[in-house]
Amino acid sequence: MTLQRPLGVALIGYAFMGRAHSNAWRQVSAAFDVPAFERRVIVGRDPELVAEAAGRLGWAEWATDWRTVLERDDIDIVDICTPGNLHAEIAIAALAAGKHVLVEKPLANTLAEAEEMADAAAVAERDGIRSMVGFNYRRVPALALARRLVAEGRVGDIRQVRVSYLQDWLTDADAPMSWRLRRETAGSGALGDLASHAVDQLQFLLGEPVTRVSATTNTFVPTRPGPHGIEAVTVDDAVWATLSFGSGAMGSLEVSRVATGQKNALSVELYGSAGALRFDLEQINELWFLDATEPIETQGFRRILVTEPEHPYVDAWWPQGHVLGWEHSFVHELRDLLVGIADGTPVRPSFAEGLSVQRVLAAIVASADDAGRTVDIASINSEESP
Amino acid sequence: MTLQRPLGVALIGYAFMGRAHSNAWRQVSAAFDVPAFERRVIVGRDPELVAEAAGRLGWAEWATDWRTVLERDDIDIVDICTPGNLHAEIAIAALAAGKHVLVEKPLANTLAEAEEMADAAAVAERDGIRSMVGFNYRRVPALALARRLVAEGRVGDIRQVRVSYLQDWLTDADAPMSWRLRRETAGSGALGDLASHAVDQLQFLLGEPVTRVSATTNTFVPTRPGPHGIEAVTVDDAVWATLSFGSGAMGSLEVSRVATGQKNALSVELYGSAGALRFDLEQINELWFLDATEPIETQGFRRILVTEPEHPYVDAWWPQGHVLGWEHSFVHELRDLLVGIADGTPVRPSFAEGLSVQRVLAAIVASADDAGRTVDIASINSEESP
Amino acid sequence: MTLQRPLGVALIGYAFMGRAHSNAWRQVSAAFDVPAFERRVIVGRDPELVAEAAGRLGWAEWATDWRTVLERDDIDIVDICTPGNLHAEIAIAALAAGKHVLVEKPLANTLAEAEEMADAAAVAERDGIRSMVGFNYRRVPALALARRLVAEGRVGDIRQVRVSYLQDWLTDADAPMSWRLRRETAGSGALGDLASHAVDQLQFLLGEPVTRVSATTNTFVPTRPGPHGIEAVTVDDAVWATLSFGSGAMGSLEVSRVATGQKNALSVELYGSAGALRFDLEQINELWFLDATEPIETQGFRRILVTEPEHPYVDAWWPQGHVLGWEHSFVHELRDLLVGIADGTPVRPSFAEGLSVQRVLAAIVASADDAGRTVDIASINSEESP
Amino acid sequence: MTLQRPLGVALIGYAFMGRAHSNAWRQVSAAFDVPAFERRVIVGRDPELVAEAAGRLGWAEWATDWRTVLERDDIDIVDICTPGNLHAEIAIAALAAGKHVLVEKPLANTLAEAEEMADAAAVAERDGIRSMVGFNYRRVPALALARRLVAEGRVGDIRQVRVSYLQDWLTDADAPMSWRLRRETAGSGALGDLASHAVDQLQFLLGEPVTRVSATTNTFVPTRPGPHGIEAVTVDDAVWATLSFGSGAMGSLEVSRVATGQKNALSVELYGSAGALRFDLEQINELWFLDATEPIETQGFRRILVTEPEHPYVDAWWPQGHVLGWEHSFVHELRDLLVGIADGTPVRPSFAEGLSVQRVLAAIVASADDAGRTVDIASINSEESP
């Protein structure tokens, strides 16, 4: 693709994720060699709030109607940070309009929507239109390094994996009801919010999809004070699953919003025939690696401070040992999206990969609804799944 | 009970656990105020080896026939460190002979045996005969402190619990076949060896039994070189289970012998409405406690070095900060057994508690055999279980 | 001060620190409520490089002559990121021209220059002109929280302090000679680069200046390959000092560039009559606090993840548990500078505080030159010091 | 030496160290192949207390007069655990009587005594009489492994070393006066108690003696309540020193008894041209090793859990991952002493090595008394030193 003019970017949404993406759009061209782009417009429903956001977050214009924005010729990239129930409609329309699309995770709230989105992306891909789902943790340097080491065979054949994502913001049983705790608005609880990251991360690191799950979910605090009195919480607080992969690898997944004292603890462990890896998002700059081919005498998990120029993405930033934060993963995501657009090559995670995560989430629900019985991912059918 | 003369102790078994118990018998009266006892006899099948063990481990005599030893009037306590398939026969005979009994964990290899043992212990208890199953980790000071904090309400109502016990000694796929990897001799793999500790620990810390499980097991290395060629491994390498408790607490259990780089990593996490606790056996002197009632500004997991006189069992040992090891938990176990005998009070973990662990293990097998379907512990029947 | 128009900012320097400051100028108004400003001009000697930097780092214009820039009426703030030997000349001229000044640390290469700068800043202050020296680590949230806890008395009377700043980029004895290793260009080695941070941090946390030092310095690799053959390294690789404070507190300082495997390890420990604090820059989001007024049974260093809205500066960023990086400390620095300018209140660290650090560094040199003999800071005289 | 009968052991002292040594004497022959010995007699001044100790700690007899014990033909080894001011007299007499001698650290309270002891040991050595000073930390498996790695060149040429030993038992300013805080009884404070361990450890690990020191000492709590009113503390609470070695290595030493929250934190760090090592006594089973010859991408400090059969001393104990405690270092010490006696080979640390530590401590005092001025160890003269 020959870029005649700067790419035009539209961002839809200005809440938490809109802020995080805006930050990344402000940062990416200072750190990386990317094609020129302009932050043209931010879109939101409330005119006053979106106007304020445009000024604060650095967008040239603001708008309230995303459909109108999709019609603009000067918009090349649509970055979707809305609640999940709007992802499908906007993304499909944007792809149809020939825009490259980045959509926040999870891909959609329902499996049917996710399938439509993946289909639309596959069609658009033939015309050189790129699409990406925002599982940003793939671009945490330590996790990108982990993937590199796995691909190089440094851990051998992976056997046992463990992933957990623990938070505690629902620990207080008196915390009030909100839209996030109602199934009709949020789709699910920790499942869509946290388990989606966990599943994508495992599939990314192993390079293969989950094939079977056995799962259980629970709502520890079943009612909470709502605006009109006590109300039932209709989403999960926590999810447990045992996962199988086609290679024979197996593992556990556990996510929670009531893990008291755990703030944002995404933990990943991989145990292979030749080594092992461990990571914790609260210490985002560190990867722990054990090389089992070394003599026992000096074998041990080594703490790699992933802040050196030799590490993925890091040479764009600061000298050795100067740590990065959570937000940098979004900058790296945009870097790869922009380079893909410029190079005319597909970007990842694709919508198909996002759909793959949704299938696993649907299988988790199906298994949990059937008392934990093991469910084949292949059997998951969008007509029966939420 | 008036102790007219030193208690006579017989130890049956001289392998790993026989060594660990011998060590504890040598140590306990130097550290603690306990009734007088004598290490009278160690019993084993091989005369040469048991004779050598007697000298090295500090037993006055040795014998090869445990039945004869049970007939001796000068034996008051029988400490059973044999393989699990002999536990029931010896323990029941010893109790019938009026001896106090300590039996290594797990209580037995089959549920039926465990039930008989618990029955025998209940009968003997009426005559003041004490029985204890050797879940020694209850007496690790940090875990005893954890139980104390739970009992005092420092973590509030426990909701989510996590326990894992990871080892790596089967990581090498070329490691040879052994009796530990055959179902007929070992009963099970990581399940009986590691999950039994994990289950007892959770039931101890929560003060209530598991009520339901959903589980999966796997053998990652399905064949190994045996003396007569390649042989099938017939026990599990790893187990995953989701556990429910009557109080509403839920949690995960994961044990493995192929977790590369993990040497002896029993990890326990408890998340409650008022706080949280974390422990790792590889850092046996530390307990991590978070008090969620403190202001957020200074809230955090604190590392308690459990080496102060204020901590359970510790004042018997060294001054502040002088760390203890794995073996000390056995010394504490004997201390409590001996004090229970002297005081005429029951000791714990009782055989009934050991049986409770066996029921959970049987339920795990039942669930795994039924594709992970949730199983009620109450439904476990010794006639159908291994 | 009534701000009639956006403040105009000029940045002088575009190397490592110029990049870090540019990043902060791009970020600060998205995160914080600060007076409006414009990134007007970046200044550097090489026209081609500074032009490229202007585009990449987000400055409206570029220039090669800082004197001309100081004459511009549309420049209100001058941010000096040049090598240290230019700090004094530029800062004094800028203050004389009525510009607010931010100068990177250390304040200057010589004590005499630092004194002149402090004098100039004091004069300018009377006219409402603000000046700040860029000891950015004061604005790491964890260290800002540490200062808050000290000020609130949570550690009681501070007695013993420990600070070390360890790096390893000179470990390789074959690494080539550079201007950083020659006294005439760099002034000193680890002393000015690392010890300056360490000293400022201690004086900040304790709220009082160092009064006496006993010190030693060393160059472990005394020669290195230069462009014209082997050349003598004329700056220090490492510095050790024992520090005393007027309150009676005492402590150690140790900095190094040959601490193999340590990438950017600024470690601070404070031990007081009522508690203790620990911090490590490689885990920048964590502060360890021990409250010695709690019962021994549950006393321990707690790991505070300093990522909550209750923590200094954090509410401007992301939700709970989303970690920040090294660069955020510069954003916070600018926030406080801009607010000070808007409010008409002095900002810190002042040039006087920067001078205070220089005096301690000079005393370290004096002591090291006199075989470690203790030197009073009060005796340090700019006429005799480097 | 042909051992005709079991070696007879006498222990002098029954307080903390007497207990720790008794424990080791009870343990050593169960764990290691050592010549036969008998715990014949324990000696103490108070008949009632020593009689009780004999029973509890496992000694056949007790006595109150060490001189009489030295005359006994059935005593071959004298283990001296008295206060330091008695070390010289007893040890010299025991060596003269042809007994092998183990003396607790530090070797003596004064340099003159230490010199006499080293002389006596050298004379006795010619007759095959062994002597050892009890710097037990050399036999912590992790530190023995550290020494092995240094000797094998795994860290290259050692440049910078750091050792600290921090405790907090004097943090409370109202804690009463005791003999340990008076110079006439204790000799010194943290210096003799903690710095002696630290110095020996460095000299052991580097394999060479300290050659120069610059030091400072301080008493943070200068008065304490005594039996007859407020009394001056006449020993140090904390010591700081910069140390030089003949090889060019340099480092820092810091010890304290007022480091709030630090219970028994002996920390050692070695930075060399090819790698680095770190150790902390509170996590006694771990050694951290960085191999700087590996590619940067996967370089990092690895945590070696020093609990494998391949590690020093460990194969005598439990299977993989079963951690040891503080007390095991004494068992290892006795093992090496007994093997040395049986083999007729010298044992270490020798009295000469103990003397070497004393010289460094004396140099620290001399430097601190001279405002931190650097002192050559070679200049230390027992006639002028305490």
C-alpha cells in the first residue's frame, strides 16, 4: 500500500480504554518508526464529555455519531473502545467501509457476533483491510519474550500450564450493584473480562488452541445493594477451568474479582520438557525462566529484567533497567498494527483468534452449566451459546 | 494416665519417612517438655538394613516381625512408616493391642481400609488410646499461625482458596519405571502423594470438610522404560480439582510431578472477606498476610518471618530470625502426640480426619472418571471406590 | 499569576534526557489538570539531528542557538537537558531573562557553578520565577508515599538508612573509553550520575541534610581501549560513603557501575523507632513498609503495590493494579512545576536543594582524597572543591 | 590416627550456643559417616542448671570445673561455648592437654588473646591436634555452594562485594541494659557479634584476607535503663566499613542491631567480571547466581534452591526440595571436624583464620577511633588494640 497522506484515525469510546488507547496513539510515533497518522476524531455519545475528552486526550475533532465518521474519506483506521455489545455492529460496518479496525477485547459479547466479525474480517483481509483484537498483553515485552523462547524450543514440549488472573475489587460485599454485575449489560463477569485475557495468552504462548475444557463458575456475593434495593448479581465472580490442548498440554485457569489483596495479578506458568517460564503482571518487567538442560547444581528460575535493547519492543524506549508500565503494551500494539498496514501484511491477534477465545469462553459456560462435564471446543455451536 | 515408666516407642519402617520420624524422636525431648520415652525398637523386613538403621538412627533394638513387636508390654507407641498398603493391617492390630498409633499419610491406599482404620481408632479412643495421621504440615509454624489467624477471624469469611503442590522429579521422560508409577503398588500418583497433603491442609485451615469436587487427572508421560522394556505408567502425573465447602468457600487444587523447576512447592492461598494469607513450602519460615481492614494506602501482603517466640512451636528452638527446616514439622507432631498421651486428650489429625481426606481423593477419582462431572463427597461409597 | 495565553516551553537537549522530558511534556496535560502550555521549540547543536528530534518528539520548532531562544517573548519555561557543564550558563541566563527553569540533575558539574545557580534562583524567586532541579525519583509514587509516611511519623525517629544505586554497564573490561569516563568532560563517574540521586533521595525522605561523610571511591577498571590506544579512566566506577544527619540518623551510601547483573537498582532502606521502609527502583511500583507498633505475631514487611487512587499521583492514571513505569516520574515532575507556576508557589527540589546535594558530593570527594577521614559538610568550600 | 575407641566429647557451656552445639552432636552421626564418638560431659558453673541441661540436651554426665574435665583421658574433643572472655584460657589449656578444640566465634574478645590462641593451635597442629573456630555459616549449603562457584571461576574476578548483617532486637529504646551492652563484659556490640561473621564470610568466599578498612561505628541509643538507673551503653549498635582486598576487590560491610524489622538478615553479594552471587540468611536454602557469560536476552539472577543431592552437604538429608534450617550448619561443622580428626587433616576455619577476622575487627575499631581514616590490617598491633 502506498501511503499518499497520513492515515486518519478515529477512536470510538473515551472511557478507561479510550484513555488508554489515546495515550498509545500519542506515544507511538515518538517511540517507533511507523507510518504517519493523524488523530482526527474521537466519538462518544455525550457531546459535553466527548468534547472535553478530545481536548484532554489529544484528538483534533469530536463526534457523537460513529456512522457518520465511518463515511469520512479521511478516516483510515477505526479503533473501537466501546462496551462489548457494540463491537460487532461497529466493526462490521467499519470493515465494510474499507477501514482498518482495532477492537478492544473481548471480541464480542456473544459467540454469534464474534463469528460474524471473524467472517467480515476474513472478507476484508482479501482487500488488504487489516483487523486486530486488542489482547494487549501479547505485547508486554516479558510475554513477547516468553513467546520467543517457547518458539525457539527453550522450554521443550510444553506439558503443564497454569494461568490465573486475580483481582479484588468486588471483595467488599457492600459494594453497590452496577451494570458490570448484570448479565444483560456485561455478558459475563470475570469470564469475559479476565478469562478472555488468560485464554488468549495461553493460546498465544503455546501457539495452539484449547481443545477441551472442564469448568466451574461461582458468584460469591450473590446479591448487592442496587438503586432500588437488594438486587441479584447475575454474572460470575470467579471461574475455574481445566484446559486441554491438541499437543497433549494441559492446564488450569482461574480468575477472580474477590481475591482479596490481589490488584491485577495475571500470572502465567509454563512447564515443559526442557524448561519453564513464569510471569506476573504486577511485576510486568520481569520474566522468570528455568533452563532444565543445565546442571542441577546451578539450575534455578532466573529473573530476567526485560528492559534491555535485546528484548522485544524495548530498544524503542529507555536505556537498560528503566522499567516500563502497563500502558506500553498498547503502544506496542499500535506499532504492530501500523506496520502491518504499511507493509500490507496481516496483523495479530486476528478476529479469528479473538473468535477462538470466545469459543473457549462459551465452552467454559457450557461445562459449568453441565456440572463441570468436559466439553469439546469443536462442539461449541453459536446457536446454543450465549 | 499416670506414666509410671518411660513410654516405649516402636518405629516400623526405615526408609525416607522412617529416617524423618527417627530424627524427630531424637529431637523432641531436647526441644519440648514431653513425657519420658525410649526409642526401643525399629522394625523392617531386611535384617541387615534394619540393623544398620537401628545404629545410625538411634534405636536400641531392631526386629523384622512387627506382629511380635506389638505383643511386647514395653511398647506403648507404634509409629507406622511403611508403604501405604500396610497401614491398615498394622494400625488396626496395634490399636487392638492397646498401643497409641501414629501412621504416616495418607491414611491408607483404599477407602475401605481407611474406614476400617477410622472405626478402629474410634473404638480405641474410648479406652484412651490415641491415634494420629501424619499430616505434618499442620505443624509447620507458618501454617499453624495461618490456622490461628483464620480461627481469630483475621481473614473474615473465607471465599476463595487455592492450593497447589508442584514437584518436577518425573520431568525427564526417560526416567525409568518404578513401583511408584504402578497403580497396584502405589495406589495412585500425585493424588495420594501430594493431593492428600493439599486436601488436609485446606480442611485444616478452613476448619471444615470439602463437600463437592470436579476433577481431572492426567499422565503426561504415559510409558517409561521398565526392566522388561517399555511399560505403561498406570498412575497420574498431575491432578486438577475444583473444591466446594459447606460454608460457600470454593477453590482450586493442582498437583504435579512434572512441573519443571518446582522442587517441593506446596503453595496455599486463602482469600477472605477481611484479609488473605499466602504460604509456600519452599520458603517454609514465611507467612504472607494481608489485613483488608487497613486503609488502602498502606495495605499490602506482609511477609511474616515465623521465627519469633510468639509464633507456634518456635519458642522451643532458637532466638529470633533463626530459621527452621522441613524436618521440624515432625518434631512438633511428636510433641503434640506425646502431650496428648500424657494429658489423656485426643490428638489431631485423627484417623477420622485422615478418612475425610481419603473420601475427597476418592471423589476426585470418581469425578475424573466421569469426565469432570461434579461429585458430592457424601455420595462416595467405599464399595465402589478404589 | 494570571495566565493570559498558553505557556511557551523550550527544551534544550535532545539526547536521552531530552527524549524523557519530551515524553513527559506530551503526557502531562492528558493526565493532570495543569495550565495550558505549548511545546514551542527544541534546541540542539546539530541542525539535522535537532530537526529530526523536533518531528519525532513533538516540538513545533527547532533551533540551534539557545541564546536566541531565551530572547523570545513566547517562551516562558526553559527545560535544560544538556550535559552538566552547560547547566550553569544556560540556567542563569534563562533566569535572568525571566524564564522559569527546570534543569536536569545533577545541578552542575562544579560546586562553584551550583552556588551561582542557587544564588540566581533565589534572586529570581523574588520575582515569582520558579526553578527546579530534576531529581525525578522524588515523584515516583512509591517514594512519594514513603516521604508521606515518614512525615506522618509512621516510622518514628529514623536511625539507620541505607541507599545503594547499582548498575553494571561498565562490567566488561573491554568496553571502550568514552567522554563519560574522562574527568574533564564528565566531572565524575558514578558519583555525579548515581550518588547524586541517592543523596537527594535520602535528604528528601528524611527532610534534613547530610552533615558529615566518610567516603572511599574506586576505579575497578583503570584503563580502557580508547581511539588512540589504551587510555586511563579518570572517573570513579564506585563510591562508598557513611553519612550522618543532624538528627542523629546515620547511614550508608554505595553506588557502582560494575555491579554485574544489576541494571538500575536504586535501593533505599529506612529503619526508624516505629517502623521501616524499603524500596527498589527495579520494582518501581512497590513500597515495603513495616509497622513496628503492631504485635510481633503478625509483624512483617508488607508489599504495598503503589497503584491505587489513594497513592500520590496515581489517580491521574489507570485503575487499580495497573503499573506505571520509570518515565511517569518525569510527568509528575512537570505537573508539579506547572502547578507551582500557576499557583505562584515555590517548587521543589529547589536549586538550593540541588546545591545541597553538590556539597555532599564534594565532601565525598574530599573525604576520599583524605583516606576516608570524616568531613563536615559545613567545611566544604567551593574554592577548594571541584 | 587409629581410633581405638569412640572419641569422647566435652561441651563447655549450656546457653544458646551450648544448645545449638548439643543439637548438632545429637544429629551428626545419623546424617553423616563420621567416626564414633560419645557425648560424655557438659560443663557449666551452676550445678543445678547444668544437670538439667545434661538431661535435656543428651550428655552422659555434667561437671562444673572445666579444668578437671581437661584432665580426663576419655575426653578427646573440647567444644567451647562459653562467653568470649573465657575462650583463650580454656582453648589453650585444652590444646596443651592434647585435646582437639572447637571454639565458638569470635575467636576471642581481644586481639592479644586471639594471637595466643593461634600460636597454641599452630603448635598443637604439629602433634595432629585439630582446632577449629565456629564460623558455622561457611557450612550453610548455599554459602558452601557459593564458595565452590567462586573457586570454579563462575563469577570471574571478584570486584565489588557487599555484606550486611541486620538485626532489630535493640530497636526498642526502652529495652533494659544488659551485660551485652557493656564493653567490659561484651568487648563490643554488633562488631564482635555480627561483623565477625560478615568478615569471615567474605574472606572465606574470596579466599583472601581483607587488607585495609575505613570504618565508622555508632550507638543510636546511648543510654538505657539499668538496675540502678539510667546507664550508658558502651558498645556499638551499628558498624559501617569499606574493605579492600589484595586482589583489588573492594566492598562494604554494615551491621546493626537497630534495623527495625530485620530479624537475622545476613546478606552477601559478590560482583565479578563473569557473574554475580547473592545470599540472604533469612532464606537460607537459596543462592542467587547470575552468569554474565550468557546472552543478555536470557540473563538474570537465578534462584537456586540449594536442596538437591548435588549440593554441598545436602545428600545426607532429605529428598529434593525439603528445606534445611539454621541449625544444620552446626551439624555440617561437626561433620567436617570429625572427619578431619579421623583423616588426620587440618580443619577450617583455623584459629589463624579466626585471628585474621579479629585483626580486621581491630582495624575497624582503629579506623572508627580515627574519624574513619583508612587503616592497613598489617599495621594492627595487638599491644595497641583492644
